[in-house]
Amino acid sequence: MDSGETTKQKRMESNKRRLIGMTLDELRQEVKALGMPAFTASQIAQWIYVRHVRTIDEMTNLSKENRRRLSACFELGTRAPLQRLESVDGTVKYLFPACEDKFVETVFIPDGDRATLCVSSQVGCKMNCLFCQTGKQGFEGQLSAADILNQIYALPEADRLTNIVFMGQGEPMDNLDNVLRATQVLTADWGYAWSPKRITVSSVGVKNKLKRFLDESDCHVAISMHSPLPAQRQQLMPSERQMGIEEVVELLKNYDFTHQRRCSFEYICFGGMNDSVTYARQIIRLTQGLECRVNLIRFHAIPGVDLPASDEKRMENLRDYLTSHGVFCTIRASRGQDIFAACGLLSTAHKDGKDTHKNSPQTNV
């Protein structure tokens, strides 16, 4: 096949619809439309979400004719990562292709028997948080459920995963339909069959969307707080104007976080800005009556943003004060600082054509 035919073939394949990301009900509708037996939908779902095949031809309990019919309209739809950066601490950051020649980051974080994957939900982000590189990119597009799940499906370490967190690029509640579809596939009996306790979805707090997520999903929720004071939080996070942290907390108090589901607050510590006992007292006041935990996070510097990082002692004092006053609090370990650790740095560097392996180990995949 010459290069012209190869390009034409790739273009034809790219026009096919992707099977990954489809629910069982959607597969049933599609096989019916193709004149295939209804039970083949369950077979296809098992091949994709249980056996994790890479091609339709591997679905060997479908007849050759049914595989041909399926292949005429669909592709499995997986996309291999474009780049791999591995940290000295074992953390691995991947760059995945997404919609319309865009790119998103996914981070694999091994820690003893636990292995967490941080996935992205959007290309860029509308929230424009001061401390986040992704927000500096602006909003470039929504990830489909297929794009979200591909970060898991095509991950080389996929069989090691114990937990998934939607804390990568983008605001999950701003792409709620596709996030809910992805979590449905991950937790459904016909899908990955994961417990919702293995999945955490983060949010800055998006009016109406956060409530819908809490009503329709049993996954854990993590709220980006970063300051308990509305005026300061608005300076750090413009989204405070649309749904303030006090409104977010009042909403959360309507839900049960005492048993299976967990509520947590993410709190980046900025030196001398939000890491004193004064702020600890305000966090205690704000969260009173809500079963929750607070995760303190070290600030990873990003270009063009002059925010100070808190030191270890101040973070420990903040943690100890909160813990002694009944707020479960941890300091999250920094991982992958040598591989563009801050969210959005790798994709920005790739977009700008910069050399991302100058100071970091890299493997092109």
C-alpha cells in the first residue's frame, strides 16, 4: 500500500465511531441496527471492558460476518500515549492524544500496594485558577467518554490500578455528561465493575452540576478549597463568584459522607498566605457539621505566577492544628517533581514545541 492509500485508509478509520465509551444500552441499539443478535452487545461489552482487547477481530465469539459488519462502522477507538516521562520516584506522566489534535496529561502514581491514576476531563480549562498551568491554556475542548476512558484503557500499567482520581486537566463538573458516562462504565457490572469507592472526582464547585453529580453518582468527591475565605479564594479561583465555597459546603451537608462515600477538600498551601492557624480556624468553622477530610498540598511553581510555596513546618503546624480540633488532615506527598509535576506543564510544553526531556527522563511511546 503506497503512502497515499495509507493516508486515505487512516482517514476512513478516523471517521468510524469508537466503541470504547459506549454503554451496554447503546451497544444494544447499535447491534440491533446492524442486524446482529441482541446478545452480541453483552459479548462486545465483555471484550472491551473485561478482556480489554485492542481490535474488533479479537472478539472471536462473534461470527466473522458480525465482526465485518461491526468493523465497517466502528473501531475500538483506543489511542496509544504519545509520550512517557518517568520520575525518579516511580511516578509516570503520559501525554495522550485527544480531540482535534489536542493533548491531555495522565499521571500514574504507584505507592506500595496502591496505584492511583490521575485522569483529565477537558483539554485546557475555563476556571482559570491562578495557580494552575492548565487554566493558562484556556479552554480548548471537552473530552468524550472515550477520550477519558482511553487514558485508563491504553495505560501500560492499567492492570495495576487500584484507584482513579479525576484531578487532571479540566473541571470535571464542566464536562459532567461525559464524566458520568465514564464513571458509569467503570462501575457497572457489564463494565469494569469497580466499586465507586475506588474513584474520586474533583471540582471547584459548579452551580447545579455539583448537585447533579452528588445525586447521580456514588463516587467520592474532592472539592478544591485553597482558602476558606471567599474574598481570598476569589482572587485565587475566579469560580468563587459563581459558586462560593460556603455555598458548596452547605450543599455537601445535605449528603451522607459517614459510610461508603467520602468528601475531601484539596488545599494548596501558599507560604504566609493561607497556611497559618488563623486559616485553620476558618476551615474548622466552615466545615463544622460535615464529615470530611482536608488534604494539604505543596505548591508546584508554574511559569509567570509569583506565588510562594509553604514550607514543611508551616504545613505540619496547619495539619496538627486541624487534627487536634477534629478535622482529619493529611499532607499529600509531592510526586514527580522532576517530570513537569504541575498539571498542564507537559501538555503546554508539547504544544509550544519545547524540549520536555532536557531535564527529565523520557520515553517516547
